[in-house]
Amino acid sequence: MSSSPRKRPASEALVAGGVVVLLIAIVGLIFWTGQGSSLYPPPAATTQAHDVRALYDIVFALAVAIFLIVEGLIVWSILRYRRRPTDVDLPPQTHGNNIVEALWTLIPTVIVLYLFAISYQTLQTVDTISTNPDVKIHAIAGQFQWQFEYLDPSGKHLATQTVPLASDGGGMAVPVDRNVQVSLDSGDVIHAWYVPRFLFKRDVVPGQTNRFEFRVDPSEAGQVFHGQCAELCGTGHRVMLFNVVALSQADFDKWLNALVEKANATPPPAPSGAATIEETAKNVAFEKKDLDVPANAPFVINFKNDDPSSLTHDIDIKGADGSTVGNQDPIPGGTTKAYQYTPLPAGTYQFFCSVHPSAMQGTLTVK
């Protein structure tokens, strides 16, 4: 005995529609509340980031549409063709459908070709390098520190920012609404330049100079953007951080002039009678692990950084209580500097490199 043809109850369509509406609500909630969090990219801060964000929105919208269609069909199929207690016969079986098979081949092909086209277009836009950028910066990555060399339009060195974090009075300062070209080099291992709000990451490969440009939105003047190395580069990878400081053109000019003046300034002479000792850094290590200076008198450490230019070092001094009593600016490899220190009472101190504190340290005896 065959059962009579089943009629699709209206309740099945209502339930299926309700499930789809619920899925749309969930996706919408993720879209609206996820912006700025790990569920969605942070707000774009550069011209190039806006292009990346637009591409992401298109891909996200297509993914949501496909998800809802597939899930909706699954829910409808479950409800429409579920087995009922009165079903005793096998329903009619369908083997192949040329039209359906052509559609599910053609539609994904069109979608993939469309995504390829808009992705290629965005990539070409983001990777565009102008011949005359407004600002040129040479970013040098080394375990585990960033330094930023500011160049004039011809590529001549102006000054170097060796303090990568704004909280320490440094950071990579850039003017808003100007084309900033960054060239990347590494003297040791692979690093990566990454700023989340720029929606951009570029590897820093030894022996290869990579370049890119960005233009910070005018509305972002005064903002400090977090940046970091995004490639595991060693035990100190977690501390390889930097900031991009967005300034108005006037504030940037003032900041850069001060950096150039500081770089060209003649260091003050050492105090009369100050003890002078020599120290050299090589292969990320101090040559001398024990230094002696007189108590209650100023002293000078003539420091030579004999490592590659990508490795910056300094000599800071820490007391027995862990507080820093002598703080100096790091210098790039291949340079020297006379560090001057104020008098210290007798005792035993630790000197260390603030960039590589675990690998570079020694004992300073003041007596």
C-alpha cells in the first residue's frame, strides 16, 4: 500500500524561516559588536587600511550570504523531508540533476573569480610605491629592538630614533595626511612590521629590503598606534614592540627638527677628574663582565657597540633594590658613545643592556 503524497505544512516553512532569521541576527550581532575586537578587524586608520577593510567587508558579506543559504537549505531539508510515523514506503529517489550540478559548479566559480579580481586590485593599491613620498623612514629590526632612521628626499640620513615606544618618550612619529614610505631591513633573523589599525603586515627579511607606504587619516592626529614584531624571532620576541605616533605636519616638523638637533649636538664634556672605563658589546654580549668605579664621584663608560647596525645596545645600571639608577639611550651597532653617570654610593650594582637584559649583564662594583 502506498501512502498519499505529503503536503508541506506551513509550520515547516515558519520554523525554517525562524531559524534563518535567528542566524541573521547572530551574524549581525557579531558584525556590529565585533568591530574593534578579535571578532572583527579594528577601525582602519590609513588610506590603505580602508581599502583592505572594504575588501574584508565584501568577503565577509559573501561568506554570510553563503552561510545563511546553506544553513537555511539544511534546516528546510530536515523539516521538509523528515520521517513521520505514517511514512512506510521509500520516497521517490532522484539520481542526478544536470541543471543543479551546473549551477553549483558555475556559481562558486563566478564567486572565486570575483574575489580574485577584487583581491588583486586591492593588493595592487596597497602595494603602490610612489616615486616622491613626503616622508622616508628606514626601519631596522634586530633582536629584540626597533630603530627608525629618518631620511631626506634624496635618501640621506637625518637622524635615528632608537627609542621605539611612546611611553619611553620615543616612537616612530609620522605626519598625518602625508605619504610615508618605510623601507625594512633586518641584520639577523626574519621579523615583521605589524600595526593592527593599519590592517597591514610586512615581513622584514635578512638580505632583502622591503618597502611599503601608508597615509594616516587626518582625523587620527594625536593618536598613538600599537605595533609589534609579528614573526617569532627568538626568546625576546614578546618585547619587540613599537609605537607609531601620528602628528600634525607642524608638530611633526617640530619633532623631527628636535631629533636632528639632538643627533647633531656636541656631547657635554665629562666632569673634570671623572673616572673613565671602556666597555664593548659584541655578539650580543659585553666583553667585560666586571667593572670598578670610585664611590661618590661621577664616572664615564666609553661604550662601543661592535655588533651589526640592526642591533642596538646601551648600558643601564640597576641598584640592589631593582631600581634603575643610570639610564642611557641605546646606540646602533657600529657606533660609540661616552655614557656619563652621576656619583653612586659604595656598593654592588648590576649593569645591563635594556634591549637584551637576559643576555647582556655584568657587575659594577663602586668602592
